[in-house]
Amino acid sequence: MDCNKILEEIYNEVKPFLGKGRLADYIPALSSVDPNSLGIAIVGLDGCECEIGDAQTNFSVQSISKVYTLAMAFSEYGDKLWSSVGKEPSGNPFNSLVQLEHENGIPRNPFINAGALVITDKVLSTCKRPKSAILDFVRKVSDNEDIYFDKSVAESEKDEASRNLALAHFMQSFGNIENDVDRLIDVYSHHCALSMNCLDMARSFLFLANHGTNPFNGEKILSRSQAKRLNALMLTCGCYDESGDFAFRVGLPGKSGVGGGIVAIIPGEMAIAVWSPELNEFGNSLAGVEALELFTTKYERSIF
Amino acid sequence: MDCNKILEEIYNEVKPFLGKGRLADYIPALSSVDPNSLGIAIVGLDGCECEIGDAQTNFSVQSISKVYTLAMAFSEYGDKLWSSVGKEPSGNPFNSLVQLEHENGIPRNPFINAGALVITDKVLSTCKRPKSAILDFVRKVSDNEDIYFDKSVAESEKDEASRNLALAHFMQSFGNIENDVDRLIDVYSHHCALSMNCLDMARSFLFLANHGTNPFNGEKILSRSQAKRLNALMLTCGCYDESGDFAFRVGLPGKSGVGGGIVAIIPGEMAIAVWSPELNEFGNSLAGVEALELFTTKYERSIF
Amino acid sequence: MDCNKILEEIYNEVKPFLGKGRLADYIPALSSVDPNSLGIAIVGLDGCECEIGDAQTNFSVQSISKVYTLAMAFSEYGDKLWSSVGKEPSGNPFNSLVQLEHENGIPRNPFINAGALVITDKVLSTCKRPKSAILDFVRKVSDNEDIYFDKSVAESEKDEASRNLALAHFMQSFGNIENDVDRLIDVYSHHCALSMNCLDMARSFLFLANHGTNPFNGEKILSRSQAKRLNALMLTCGCYDESGDFAFRVGLPGKSGVGGGIVAIIPGEMAIAVWSPELNEFGNSLAGVEALELFTTKYERSIF
Amino acid sequence: MDCNKILEEIYNEVKPFLGKGRLADYIPALSSVDPNSLGIAIVGLDGCECEIGDAQTNFSVQSISKVYTLAMAFSEYGDKLWSSVGKEPSGNPFNSLVQLEHENGIPRNPFINAGALVITDKVLSTCKRPKSAILDFVRKVSDNEDIYFDKSVAESEKDEASRNLALAHFMQSFGNIENDVDRLIDVYSHHCALSMNCLDMARSFLFLANHGTNPFNGEKILSRSQAKRLNALMLTCGCYDESGDFAFRVGLPGKSGVGGGIVAIIPGEMAIAVWSPELNEFGNSLAGVEALELFTTKYERSIF
């Protein structure tokens, strides 16, 4: 497979979708990016890397960061983690409180906001300096020391945190949050505000394609079985309430963020990251989903 | 891989789980089977077949039959099908009416009862003799002319059909059922009452491992893309409200039934069917899930 | 208080509201009535009767009939009735199935459709000829032998009964319906199709204003305590999901129907019935609610 | 009616119910009161007052205080208030978030916690010193200058405020809270911690029995129509998810608190307050509901 040729074809076929979605608007920093941005990067376990378009422009990773904190907490807690958070798709919007009320404050999975808050709470419980620890982790798995939080995005997130504050206090009322809620929201707002580009992001997911071992330094982050499980979670729950449709159309484990990024992996082979900031009705990058569907349908690279 | 040796190991490791679940009891025919039954069959696209235990004892396929009717309707309607039924995991019990009310009578996916009724309704709309057509389909894909409905199970199902009648009338009130409800329930009760064994069942799912083409006669039942999509649906929605956990533990597309059967596929390779009638709290075969997790964890045969 | 003068004032003030609501349209018979109809009747325990407008034109009583069947069943079963149906406002639309699923098939109160079906089921369990028994009851309490079912409305109801069939089968799946569902829907569709005018209706509720005793023949239908309880139920649950607002604005126990009738009582004094077929967004007569609010606000005749 | 004789009879009949409920235990201050306490006070608009048992022992008024803040806000905002809070019974537990999510952050009524928080938020918006303003109001309507907040209860409430913080942040995310959430919770925790006895409480509700005018100083707090409306709200929503049952059994507008107090009124006549700290399963005083049902059933003093 000629990586560059494939990316070029996809890029050209997806271009016409620009202008058909809408930017996330809940914080100013997200609504002021160039809506016509489009970048794709593929990174193989064989060391091959190729990219096209705005693949080296940084964007806000948002919910994609939930995979990093989950990997950190899963590595630390093992299967004990699953007494605080479930493993099932939610069938509800990503920031819903309804399910929590019916299921005693245990979020359905680690990728809805409630579940991600529980995971970040675990990171707080195990790290003295959680923000530094998260930065260290991301730099390590992406093999890039120059990854930072976008401070202005982090501050904006905190200004618009009413719903997340509600979720955290609500779970605390069930005993499922261990740390101070304001501190939790601060750390959570920071990791959502990580600033990365497609190349960083594809690299940073390679350890999941590589059965848990960081290909850049050989460190075993998760066991083979844990990596399988985290990948399964991405497939069933990674794209909010469009996860089933994403599995249906794309057929790869992946994770999206409202910054317009989506990253997916082919186990044993590669990671692919797309960024285009306009979102579809489910909050996933409109052009990004198209690009990934094209990739798997046309080149028959699905896990199914 | 020595197929027989693997099956023997799994069989012996799973045996101790017998006696820890409970039989389905909503109809007498299901509660009177031998709770200690355990059978496994593996059928490869390369023609290799192996089996152990009660792999040739017939059981009631129940919800596994929803895959057959879905394949029939998908083949006939193509993507038009998805205006009547969704593709998302439900987050609710398999026979819930709640979600229907909130989403205008469109079931979340084709594997919850509501969705399967919509699919069967489509089969009624396209086949003059829908029960015969279903039998024909199953015989063809399992390469076995001797597959029948268990009439006594079908009658029992109809006697206990209050919930399904409610679902069907409810969807009809939203205009999402086209045929007479009593006739629909009759056909539905019959296909759930198909009587098959593990070997039949593994064979009957080979076309899904074979990208849509029936390996026994070369007939293209679904396109490659459609087969990918149906497999994705099984992964995200195939095991009721335990689907996420099944993907997490087993990591294969699969479908279960309250008769105690579970069948899963490895795309491009094989199908594996397990039967053990005692169920766990989610309505899936307790020993069956254990057997499949063992299979994929120990022998690293997951899609992730 | 000069009864006729009051009615005239209310009638003139309410007239301008005609044309601002919309007719019930789920069955043809309801959508073909004259939308400008407006009638009011007041009947006192002292024998005084006055009326205005279309007070002697018959209309379809619809849900108001739920009060008759409830009185019949309450009289027969006493407090045992409340193990099959609750006494709390529902907070959900009148034909919702959601609450039933969360509360094991026990409807929240006897005035939502599910609860009324349970009540009618009790009437079937105690009367060999339930339709005749209901007619007899209504004729007795309204002191009018010439009250009948409108057969064409009853037939139309049965043709559009999908939702009620769903409710009844659903409750039967929880064991909370004793009789054949089709027979139940037939009887239910008939009592909803009772044809009465404002004068009949006001008379027929006098026994509730009279602490349970029929003023026309002295028969004790309910005990004083039971009448108090049924009146309380009308206040908290009588006007669908607008019951709180009705209590807030009107402040009287009352019951409405989608045929455009509303009837209310002042305990110890009188009953007042209004009919105007255009409905507000909650399914209650728009002009009817206005007329009753005017009556109680202007003339300070509330129970509060 | 001999007021003292009636109270004595009720007192003796209700005594045996002591020991059958359980104390509120979410804050220590509530779980340490004497569970055998029982007091009743009746205060008439004619000036007659009678009492029995622990009618002069102070207790924590808790949710009963929601009536005072509602009267303050209703008096200030008039019907504009109802764009921020509904008037319908909720059909959900008093501290549920589910309904808020389905109805865009508008609580169903002012007596569930969410609704009471909205009301207290309005008090904050109109009073510079809201805690003083609330104290002033309560002292005025109860004709007792010696009413205070129990500071230790208020502090305990704030320590256990996770659920209320969640509700307030959640509504703020919908734009339905105007003030700082921490300040709101502080004021709310204080008014719930008002310390009063049965006599105070019965007096403090007399203005509602008196059509809105404070009988102690002639001040018109609410218009006659507003008083009617507030009374209707107490009847339909005053006793949490047992409101329908309370209307059914007692048949009077009333309000309860988890401190074990219940107060009810007979419009135009009197107010009656009961205190007994053991609660039934719905969070209402077990002996208190019994006492009030006895009062209305035996002496036929219901509004129905």
C-alpha cells in the first residue's frame, strides 16, 4: 500500500465535505479555529509515517485525552478500576446525568464525561502532581517533549464547567469521587486542553496498536490483554452516541474529540489521525468520520 | 493451532462453571433442558471442523435467529433499512419500551426485541411465506436441510408474548410496523424457536466470517461492506446489555440467545459456537462467555 | 349568587378564546365537530340548574368516563383497588409506557390511560355484562335513561387502539391485567365513546359533590371518605400533565376529556360542566379551562 | 368543636405509631433528636390556639421553609416566577436530576429541591441580605421575634450538600440560576435549618389560611388569588412523591420536612402543625401523616 497516494485520494474526496458541519461553540477558543482545516497522518508500527494537509497544525484534543488518562489509571488500578466505572455503551448524550441517577453514580463507561471524571479522579488519587504526570505520559507515548496544555483553552473550560461540576458533585453524593471537586475540574480542564497535531496524535496511539507496548522506548504500558480491552472500549464507546454508527461505518477502534480530532488504530499495524474542526450532529468531526470510512471501506482495512 | 487440543483445554477449564448460572424460565421448554449441557464447535473457512461435548445436541436458538432475519432484510433493503431501526447500543434491557417512547418508535438496534420485530416485519413485507423463507435461509447458510422450528417452543413463545405484543403495538402506534401484529408475533415466535446444534450454528455464521459469501455454495448474501457492518453491529449490540463487556472480555463479533447458545466469528478465519443453557445475570450463557473469553485471551485470537 | 347572570358573563368573556386551540384529530369523529361549540351547565345540590350555549348538545365524553368506572370499581373493591393502581400524579404524558416499566406495571393513577385500563379490567372482572353495567351506572347518576354509547366513535377508537393495546399487553406482562386484552379494549373504547351533554355531565358528578350519595335516588355509591379520596384524585391527577396547573388556576377537583368536556365540583355545593372542543397543548379544552378559572377566580368559589 | 379534646384523642391514637418509622440520618443533627417526640398545635383565624405534647419543642423545619421563600419570591415576582419553575407534581424523588435534563433545567415545581433552589436564587437576586430577609419574613408571619437558624444544622447541611451542588450547577448550565452557586447553597442550607416549634409553625401558615393576609399585623403578603394558587401547589406537590397519597388521605394543602414536621391549613379557618421526627418511606413524618388523616377523616374537616 502506497501510504502517500492513499492519503492524497482520501484528502481530495473529503475536501467537499468542508463547510457542511459546524464548529464547537461552547468555548470561544474552539469556535475561532479555521473551519476549513483538514489534516491526516498515518503512522505504522514499521516506522513508516505519512501525512497530508494540516497534519502538523496543533488543535485542542478535548475528549481524545480521555484515552491517555484511562491508560494511566488502568495501568495503575488494573481491573479494580471497573468497580467505579462501567464498560457498556451509554445510549445517552455524553454529558447526561440521567443514567448516573439510575445506576447509583457509576458511569456507564470511561469515555462519557462522567466516566472520564472518575478516571481523572483516580489519577489525582495516585499522582501528587497530576497535571505534570499527564503531560509526561503524553510526551512519552507521542515521542514528543514539546507537548503542552493550551492555558487559554483550559481557563475557558473552567469558566464553562457548570455541567461537569454538576456531574462531579452528583457522583460525589454517591461516594464515587474521592478528591476535591474544584481540583478535579481543574485537572480535567487541563488534560482536555492538550494541544497536539495529527502526527503527535497518531504516534501517541501506537502503543494501543502495539498490544500495550510503547514502540518508541519499549516500555510496557498495558498488558496485551489490557490493550485488547481498551481497544474494545474505544470501539463500543469511543464516539459518544454515534459509537455504534462509527463501528458500523468505519469498523476500527477510535476516539474523537469536539476539537475535531479523531484517531483510530488497526491492531498490530498502525494508527491514523484526522483533524477537521467542523462537527456533525453527534459532536464528531464530520469530515473526519468520512475520511476514516473512506479509508476502511475503499482499502478494506477494517477489523471486521 | 491444533483445534481439538484447544477445544479440550477450554472444555475442561469451563466445566467447573456449570451449576453457577440459571436456566431461562419464561417458557417451560427452556427450563427443562439439562443444565449441565456444554458443547463447542469450531468451523474454519479452510473446511476444518472440530467439536467437543454436546456439540451435536439441538437447542433453541432464540435471539441468535435475529442475525438470520437481519441478513435477509439487509440483503433486500440495503441501507434503507436504517430508517426503521438504529445502529446504536441501547443501554437498556433487551425488552425495554422506554427508549422507543423517547425516540418515536425507532428501536436503537436490530438485536433488542423491538428492533428484531421491525426486522421480522420487513421479512413479512417481502416474503409471501415468511416462515418458509426463514427456514430456507438457515438451511442454506448452515448447509443442513434438516433444520426445523421446534413447534412446542414456538407455541409456548406465543403464549408468553405479552411483552412482544406490547412492543409491536407500541411501534405500530408510531407507524413503524407494517403488518398485522398477531401475524408478526407468530413468525417471530417461530424463528426464535429454530432448533439447531453448535455445529449447525458455527457453519451458519461462516458467511459473515467470509465477508458475506456463503462458503458452501458460493452465493453472495451480503456485500463485503454489508458483512463488515453486520459484524460491527454484533460486536456493539450482540449480547444485550452485556455487549460492551463481551467486546471487552472476548473481543469478537458475536450473538447470544437465552437458549444458552453464543456464536462468534473471527473475520476471514472461522466461526465458533458454544452452548451451555445456564445464563448469567445479563441473559447470556455463563459458561459460554467464559469459554469464548478463554479462547481469545489464551490463544490471542481477538480482533483487537 | 344569580346563576344565570354569572354564566352569561363567563360565556361572553370566554367566547373570544374560540379559534385559539385545536380539535383532537386522532379519530375522525372527534375532528369533525363544530370547533365553535361552547356550552356550560351548573347543577346545585339544592336542585337549582342553569345552563348557557350548547349545554344540551351531546359530545364524546372520552376520559371523563374514567371517573364513572373508577367509582364503580372503588365501590366494589374498596382500598384493595390500590394494589393494582397508584394514587400519585404521573409527571408523564397520559399514554406513556415509561413509568410502567420503571414501576413494574403498576400505573401511577387511575386517570392516565394505563390506570384507566386497569380500572376497566376490574369492571370486567366483576360484571358479566360490563358495557351494560357502565351504561346503567351513568344513567343512574345522571338521572337520564337516554344516555348511549356513540357506536361510530367506539369503532373508531378500536381502529386507533395501538397505543392502548401496547399498554394493556405491557401491563399483562407484569400480571396486572386479568382479562383478555381485546375484550378489555372493546369495553374501554365503548365507555370513552359515551355521548352526553353538559347538563347530563354536571348532574352525573353531583354524587361526588354530595359526599358519595346520588342525590337523585339517595343511593350511597361511595362512603364519605371514599368520595373525599376520589375528589382528591381528581384534583391531583384529573387533567393529564396539566393537573397541577389546573389546581393552581381553577382550584377545584375536576376531570377533562379530549372531546373537549371538563367537569368540576365544589364539595357540598354543586357541579359545573363546560364543553368546548378545541384543546390546548395539554389536551384539555382551552376555553373550558378559561371558563372554570374565571368562575373560581371572579366568584371566589375555590376549595382553597 | 372542642379543640383540646380533639387534640387529646388524636394524640392518644397516634402514640402507638411512634417507633415504626426511622429518623432522617443524612446529617447528624437530625439523627440525634428524641424519636419519641410528638407535638401538635392548632391555631385558628379566630385567635383560638391549642396544643399538646411536644408542641413547644423546637425542631429543624427543613423543607417546610420552602413555603416561606416561595411566598417571598411569589410576592416579588408575581406570575413571572413561573418561567423559571413549573407548577406540576414531579413523579420523581425530591432530589432527582432526571426531570431537569428532560425539561431544560426548569424544575417541575417549587417544592422539589431543584425548584426550591431556583426560588432561593430569586430571593438572592432581590435581597441584599437574603438570610436576614428570610428571618424577618418568618418572624413576621409567626409573630415571634425569637426565631433563629440552627447554625450547627446549617453547617452540617453545607457539608452534605453534594446533591444540591449538583442540582444548582446543573441548572446553571441551562442558565436557570442567576447567582453564585456556593452563596446560593449557603443561604439554602440556612433557611432549611430554621428552628421552630409546632405553635410557631401553625401561626406562620395562618396567612395562607387567611387568603394571603398576615392575621397578626394585617399586612397583605399575597393577593387572594396568589394565596389560592400557593395552597393548590401545596396540595399537589407539598409532600414529595407522596403528595397524591397525602391529598388522598388527608385532603388538605400541607407541607412536610425531613425534620419530622408537617403543617396543613383549612382555608378560611385554621392551620395545624404536627411534629414527630420518625419518617415513613417517602420522607414524611409517619405519625404526622397519621395524625392529620385522623383529624380530617374523623372530624370531616377536609377541603373535599
